[in-house]
Amino acid sequence: MVNFIKYVGFAILAAGVITFLYLGLGMKTYEPGLSEGYTYEEPHPLRWVYAIASFLSCAFFGSVLLGISRIVQHKESESEYLKGIHEDIRHMKARNGIID
């Protein structure tokens, strides 16, 4: 479960980088040329604003998933540690004849 959440977080970060590059470098506007009969292809004036906005949103959600995976991993290791402590306490009580 932890690895799945971590990989989804990295995938969202990678999608954010790809989207940033695609929008920043490839977003165009098309204006018709009335006298020539064909269209002009020009870069969109707000392409970098849209690219940065998409990158920031993907970076936020990807980072949140990476943080959640770290928290879950820490809680799992903590619960394993506590299980070991409880098992040791039970063995010590059994050795000394103490019954719960």
C-alpha cells in the first residue's frame, strides 16, 4: 500500500513536469490571415502562466501523496515495533508465572 501511494505521487509529479513542458512550449493561438488565405500560428500569450499553474497543482497533490506514504510507512514500522514490545512483555510474564 505504501509503495502504491508513493508511485502514484511520483507519477503525478512526472505528469506535472510533462504538462508544464507541453503547455509552455507547445500552446499556440491561430489567427486567420484574411488576405493570404491561411492561418498564422503564434505562441499563446499566457502559456507559461497556465504551465506554471498546472505544474504547481500537480506538485502539490504529488507531494501530499508522498507525505501520506511516509506517514503510513512510519505508522506501520511503529506498530511492528510495539507488537514486538508486547510480545516480549508477554514472554517475561509467562516466565515469571504472571497471568493477565
